[in-house]
Amino acid sequence: MDQGAARGNINPTNPGYAAFQHYADSNEWAAATLKRLKSWKFTTIGGWSDYRALQRSCDAEVAFTPVLHVGSTAGVPWWDMWDTNIIARMHQVAREQILPLRDDPRLLGYYSDNEVGWWNAALFKMTLEQAPTSGQRGRLIRLLRETYHDQWPELQKDFEAEDAASFDDLEQRGRLYLRPGGRGIRVCRHFLGLMAERYYALVKEVIRTYDSRGLILGERYQSFFYPEVVRACAQHVDAISGNLNAAWSDGTFPRYYLETLHGLSGKPVVVSEFYMAAQENRSGNKNDRSTFPTVRTQRQRATGFRRTARALAQEPYVVGADWFQYYDEPTYGRGDSENYDFGLVDIFDRPYERLVAAASSLDLSALHAQPSPTCHDASEGVPPAPRNALGQFTITRALERWDRERGFVKPVSDAPIADLYLCWDSKALYLGLYAQDIVEPDYYRSKVVPESDSAEWTVAIGQQDRPIRARLGPFAPAVCSDPSVRLTNLAGIYMNTRNVAAMELPAKLFGREGFNAGDNIRLASQFFSHARADFVEWKGTFKLRGPR
């Protein structure tokens, strides 16, 4: 929450929010805006806000949660986290931002960074590019020596080496790429966990040097996470934070995301961003420069906001959620071209009445105090399928019309990174998969993920000897081992970490002419993410249920 464009920075060809056009000065803007937020039931001012102006409004009954960028400004975790110059830079960044705020009683705590991403392939590559004297590089070489017992041929089973023919060479130079079909991803992830442990310990030490009171709120995960990173943060943060990119345009999201964040860390969760845009808006936003959840009308946007906020408030481990953001983005996009109707107000400072009314009507404290609502799942009966169950298979639309609550299948493995859903009709059983799959081509010399390392989804039916196997993107169309199974898939690389797929299993695969309500179906399913780094399993016997 800030004042938008300053005088002299107005772009007449790309209109945007500018407080000076509506208020005499920053004090008037701060007082009016804080009064609005209080009436709309907002309690906290999040990252990138104009704290200097807001601090002068002494009656403001809000909390402050700034983003420090204490690691990323110093190049952490990509550069040597044992370099004293980098550590000194982290102290400087923290000191300059914390000291003006720490004694304000409204200071709740700090996000250490924003959307670091923790790109494992990039971290591995950039560490090997550091000087032989680097503490970070030295720890990676030590890990490789220990893992492969100083046997270079053993390392070569998992990695392809470039400009190095031994461990002694690698001490000085060289690059390693994943060998397709090998197990090198496990070493990469192990190293990632070690570096995350160093990051969180270092960040805690730096922040606590200047403020012993403010909470450490984590570093705002980028709507996805590596399990190794989440585990590493547990003893160093007071809460864990992650952005929540709603999977569907109705404001709902997969169960695994927040549950696994909390389960791996054991910490309270702050949703550091949630949002929804509408094509109907007064700022002229086209909402077409990314894949954020977008609906048609402001009425639908308010409904989606209410649905997400209620769901978050009723999770006992979720202690806060930041709406992104106070005003709409400029008509034709901000600096990175993102052009979304994300605001509580438009670029002309006019509130979106339905949205703020939805916020005002929520009694979040009462919702949070209630027992968690009963979560239904497929063990109570598999729900009927919608018409054309595999239709509208696009981001934020795929699986949206399924009954994903009653069709949810509980995993039997710990810390899932995927959800599985079931539904049926008289001709087929349908399985829907919504998974996190972090795919980085930089692991490979060719910059292409080979089929042997692409995500794999298997389904075993009854007593069948061979499970149905599917390979899911991203560089080739999804393929299935059984030609009678219809399969559709959305998969991507880098920031597009969603791997969404659906199967149509004909009744004949179950030895039946067709399905009827009351039939029992036995199946087991497994999902392996890129290079088999992560694994989720589901299994059970399920009864087909008729329409409710």
C-alpha cells in the first residue's frame, strides 16, 4: 500500500494510481486510506508499503510487515553465503530498514525476502561457478565426495561432467549436469537443503542483531516450494509464508499446498499474497500478461475473495493472509507488463464496492475461532462426473467443474505435493491430478528434459499385473501406456510449476460393461515429479455414489 506514481512520473499513455491527484498531501492520503482499511476489516499493512507516511498517522490501528530483501539484495543464496563481504552487506540492508521501524509498536515482524524461488538447478550451477576458495563451493564438493565415496565413476552414473575428469579437477573447475535416468537429483536436493539451512540461520542472526522482538515471517514462497527448503526453515522462523496463486477461477486451491507447508515446518502459516482479477473493471486492465485467476465480473470477484478468505480463516494454522494489492495495476501494465485488476480501489482511487463489502462482512476472528469445517473426500463415495469431464483443460479451468471436495482422495504418503480427484459416469472412471512439478531444463547439457526424467503418473486397477503409466510433459505431449485410456495434460517449466492431468478409464478396464451407483472400485496411484525427486501415493477401495 503506497501512493503510486509520484509527481513527474505520470505516464499519460499508461494511466496508473497516483495519490497526489486525489489528496492534498501524504498525511491526508495516509489518514483517509487507513480509515478505509479499518472499515473494510483489514488489520495489517504488508510489504512494499509507504511506512514513512503511515507511521505519521498515530491513530492507525494496523500492524506493519515489511519485506527486507536482506538476502536477495546481497546475492544470497546464489553467491557464497560464507563470504564475509556478503554477510556484511546483509547486515547493512537489515540495519537500514529495521532501525526506523523496530520501535514502532505496530511493527509485527519481517518477511526476510520475496520469492527467492530457490531454483535448484541454478543454485547448483552457480555454486560450481564460484572460486575454489568459496565456502559454498567447498561444501558442495565435500557433499559429492562423501556421497560417492571419492569414486569418480560412481558420480558419473548420476552426472555428466564438463571440464573435469576427477574430484581433484572438480575442486578447481568444471560443471556437472544430470545424467538422464540417474539419481543425481537427490544430491542436488540434498545440497539445496544444506544451503537453505545456512540461509535461514544467517537471516535469523542478521535480523536478531537489530531487533529481538519482531517476528521472522519467512521469505514469501513463490506459490510453490521445495520440501527440503521448508524443512530447513523450521527452527529459524516464527511463521512460514507463501503466496497462494488460486488454482481455479472460483478462488479455490489444492489441499496439499498449505497443509504440506504447515506439516513440513510445524509453523503457523501466513499467506503472503492472494488475489483475483475481473475483466469487468474501471482501470482498463486486460489481465492477459500472466495466468493469474481471473473472472468475468466484479460480483464473481467478490464471491471468489469471500470463498478464499473464509477457507483461510477456518484453517487453524493460518494466522494471516495478505491481499495483493491496494490499487489496480496501470492500465497497460506495470514495469514488467503485468496488467491486472488486483486492487481494492481502481487507478482513480474509487473502491470496488462489491469487493470491499465482501471484506467488511467477514467476521474473520469468529471464523478462525470455529472448529475446522469437515472436509469430505472420496472415501465417503465417489461423486458423479460433470458433463465432458476432460473439457476446458486450460490453466485455472482444468478440473474446475469437478466435485473436488467429495472426489478428493487422501494420500497415504507423507508431505504430498499433489492432489488426486475421482469422479465417474456410466462409461468411465475419471482421475484428476493437480501436482507441483518444478522443472528446470538447466539441469541438463541439452537444456531439454528427457522423457526418462519427466513426471510419471501410474494407476493400478484391481488385480492387474501392469499399471497404466503416463508421462506428463513438459517438452512433449503426454503419453499413456494404454491406448484405451484418454489422457490430457498441462505442464510447464520454471515458473509454471503446475502439472495438471486427467485420465478417462473405460469401464472395460475394470472388467465391466458399465458403472452403476453402488459399485466398488479398487485402485492405487502414484505420482513421481521431475527426475523422481518427489513422490505421492494414493490407494483404496471406493464406492461410486449417485447424484446428491
